[in-house]
Amino acid sequence: MPAGSGPHAEMIGDATAEAKQRSEERRERVLRHPDLASQLTAMPGPYRDPRTWNGYVPPSHDAYNRPNDSPRRAVLVRLCAEALRRDSMAAAEADYDDPQETP
């Protein structure tokens, strides 16, 4: 069987595509909020332009299960969580039916 083929290669390809999709979603979510996007330029190891961030957030632990406690990761996690919180709140508010508006 040629290198790079078979069930393991397919699983790795699928996992890579899923990780890329999640990164793109995180990036779009943070960039929708200008105040959060601007914080990308003020964090440790800053981005010169928020649009250059690809949405990647380093894992919480390394291959040896040691925690990743880098300040950069902490900021990215906080920004992504806040963007998700805001988007979730906006979606909930959009779905809300005000009982006072019932005809």
C-alpha cells in the first residue's frame, strides 16, 4: 500500500479538515466583534492585523499531557469564548418570543 493511503491516512485527512473548519469558524466569530478582534493586536506575540490570525488555538495539553499555560493561548481562549457567548446570546434573543406581543 503506498504511503499516505489507507484507513489511517483517511482518518488523518478527515481530522485535519475538521480542525481547519473549526479554526475558520473561530476566526470568523472573533472577527465579527471589532473590540475582540482588536485585542489580537495587543496580546502576547501580537498579530499586526487581526485578519492574519487563522483561528488556531493551541491545545490545552502537549503530547506528554503537560498543560499549556502560555499567556498567548489564554488570551485566544478568552477571546473565542467571549465571541461564542455573544453570538449565543444574540441567537437566543433573536429566537425569543415576547409573550406581551401575542395577538
